[in-house]
Amino acid sequence: MPGPKGWPLIGSLLDYSRFGRFSFERMHVAKRENLAVYGKIYKEKMGQHIVNLFDPADIETVYRAEGKYPVRPVMPLIAVASKRDKEPMGFGSLNGEPWWRVRRAVQQSMMPPGAAHVYLPVQNQVADDFVRLLSRKLDEGSGKLEEDITKLLTKYAMEAFGAVCFNVRIGCLEPLIPPDSDAYRVIASVNNMFEAIQKTNFAFPWYAIYRTQLYRQFLEATKTCQRVAQTYVDEALRSDEEVEDDGKKVKGKNFLQTLVDNNSERLTNDEMVQLTIDLFTAGIDSTAYALSFCLYNLAKNVDKQDRLLSEIDSLLDRTSCPPVTPEVLNRMQYLKACVRESFRLNFPIEGGPMRQLSADLVLSDYLVPKGTLVWLNFQTMCLLEENFEQADRYLPERWMKGEGDTLRPTNNFFMLPFGYGSRMCIGRRFAEQETWLALIKILQRFRLQLDVDASEHRPIGMINRIFTMPDANIPLKFIPR
Ligand code: HEM
């Protein structure tokens, strides 16, 4: 199989160091170049051999052969911390029967299409509070933000999913967050955790030899998240507050209690706590970054923004701004198309999902042995003209049935932002709901604009922090309507 030659032991890692022409932060640049040189399947040694796939037919073959327990490779830093410091291994890092036991316990509470609807009332409130915070952070004259929008959206995502997970308002949307508050600590910790994971992912594993600065950063951040989340978990389990479900008051239906009630797998209390913490941390940066790119793409494409606002106005009165209901969301097809198109232009996770093959497979005429790591490169595939006509343009219409049918491929294996099969993203319903709510509420109140003249504007690129993050502050203006 073709691929970069590299050096004994380290393979092509030097190419990604400061002596090389690539970087770990922008691996999509390397992948694009390698794809052009080696074709739609190539192998690269980065510590170990990884087979990179760019052909949707190969990706489908991998997904269809996954078997009962699809194997996702464990991030090396997490593996070392688990072995050396007995750090609990998060649900997304488990494999085999232990993974399935936890996944099965939450599957029914999280995966059905309406699973997040019961949390709409509280998420409506969080989205309203977010828009209020946004207004306070704006310079009234110019509409410019005094804080980076991605940072603000991180607070939103944390508050929105915290309200679901723990049934408390964490306080991330307060205008001033005291540095000694839980909210402040969690925001910083989640960021530090993903930074450490990303920076060590393919680098030489010094942290396995001694406790490097990044390793210590990771341990400290995980412990802070666990400590803070534990206090919320304890409260959530004590609470018997009533919430609304389809207009009726239902007792004790907070997320954690739902998990406890449906605990058919008899997870221990510790497992339940760990699971909630995993979900909470997995859902913050992912959703915040995705939303940042949505706002950016809508600000750049005013005609698409106008069409989206028309759809919102046709279903919700802009003066009274009533709460968004499941029925309204079901009818907002253009909103969903806008988000999906943003996922295509800025694919949300580094490269795409990875798998360790659980059987020998024939991929693009090569026999790839069981145990090989394969990388499903949606991030690159989504931007290829041969896969998506007018690939560099933001065209939500391509996802509208009966309208953009020629602009999208006929099968799904070209682009799966939440993955596929039994290991697909378990938080999908929640992430989508938070994203849709924020976009609706922001557009009802503000017209989005880029802060600079389009001719001067350097396009915002992608950098990888496990999730795909904007590579600079997005120069947005929020002009009150
Ligand atoms: C826009 C936001 C999000 C995106 C784009 C996203 C995307 C993904 C992707 C691509 C995967 C890997 C799928 C695979 O390997 O095939 C994944 C896994 C996962 N996601 Fe998300 N995610 C998002 C938000 C969330 C949220 C809000 C939560 C928590 C509620 C969450 C929890 C998880 C977990 C726990 C896994 C591992 C599942 C398993 O291994 O069984 N994600 N996500």
C-alpha cells in the first residue's frame, strides 16, 4: 500500500514537528496533500501504522463489518493515565463488553429521535439567557463582541448540557464568573483536558516515561471536572423536582434520575457518576465549536441567513418569541440544512472517526488485516469537488429534499458528522437541539455580519482540538434587529 516513507520507529512524525512542513493542529492539510500523492487509500506510520481511507465504499465496508463491539482506539494519554494513575476510563474510551454494558444502559434514554424533547423547556431558558448575555457583551454602537464568540458558546454549551445532566444551572452565563466558582473551574478544565489529549495524541510519548507538564495538566483537569460534577450528581440524585413533559408535570425526570430508573445493566453508583461526567465533558467543546462555525457561515452568506430567518419567522412570532416546541423544530428543515452544511464545510472532529478493524477486510483491493487502525477521513472527503459539487460554497439547499438533490451524493457514507452504527455519537439529539435553539434565538434578535470588509477578511480556518475549532477569533458583529 502506498504512503509516506518516514523513518524507522517514528515513521512520519518528524513531518509534523517544528522541523516538518505539517502540524498536528492542521492534519487536514497533510491529508489533502497525501491524498493527492498516494490516492484514496494510503498508510502512514505515526507511532503505529494507520490506514487512511477516503473512498466512501471503503468506509461503508468498515462500518458494515464492525460487529457487536466496534473498537475505537484509546487516546494514548488516557491509556497511560488509566494504567499508571488509575484514572477512570471514560465511556468513549472503553471497548468490548465493558463499553457495551455502559452504552446499553443509556442508549434508550438518549438515542431515539425525540429523546431530548423533554429537556426543551430548560434548554429554551438557557438559550434565552445566552442571548441576554450576548446583548450585554456587545458594543452597542458597532455590534462587536468584547469576548471571543467561541468562548461564549463554550459557556452556553456547558450551561445547556449541565442543566440537562445535573438539573442545576451552573452559572456559566452570569455576566461575570468569579474565578473561584465551579463554573470557571470547569470551563478551564475541559479546555485543558482536550488540549492535553490533542497535543499528545501522535507525539512521542514522553508522558509514559515521566509525568510531563501536559500529563499533569490532564490529570488536574480531569480531577477538577470529576470533583465538580460529583457535587452536582449528588444533588441531582437527591432532587425530586417536577419538570414538564408534553405539557404534563412529571416527577423526578431529570436526566440522571432517568438513567438511574432505566439502569437495567445495574451500573454501580460510581459508574453512573463517571458516565454522567463523560457525557458532560464530551458535549461542551464539540457543540460550542460546531455552533461557532454555523454562525460564521451564516454571517458570510447573508442570503442563506435571510432565508433561515424567514423560516423562523414563519413558525415563531419574533416579538413575543414563544418557547420553541418539538413541533416547531420538526418543521424547520432549512435550519437543519444550514447546520448540516456547516458540518460539511467544517467537519466537527479531527479527520473523522477511527476504528481498529475487528476482522480482515478488503479495502480498495488491499487486504487489510484485523487489528489495523483505520481513519475514516470525512473532513477531507467533504471538501472534494468530486464528492460535492461547488464544494467550497456554503449551500444549505443541497440538503433540502426536492431542491438540492443534484448537489449531494446519493449515499450517506460521504459525510457522517456524528458517526454511524452502534458507536455513533450518543449525544447527537442533545447537541442538535442545543445548536438549533441557539441559532433560532440569535437570529430572532440579531443580524449576523462579519466585522471586516469581505475583501480584507482572512477566511477562518480549522484547527484540531480533537474537535475542530476555529483557528482565530471569528470577527462577528451582532446587529440588533
Ligand atoms: C455538535 C456536537 C457533537 C458532534 C459533532 C459529535 C460527534 C461525535 C462523533 C463523530 C463521535 C464518534 C462516532 C464514531 O466513532 O463513529 C462521537 C462520539 C461520542 N459523543 Fe459526540 N458529538 C457531539 C456532541 C456530543 C454531546 C452533546 C455528547 C454528550 C451528551 C456527546 C457524547 C459522545 C460520546 C459519549 C461518544 C462516544 C460514544 C461511544 O463510544 O459509544 N457528543 N461524537
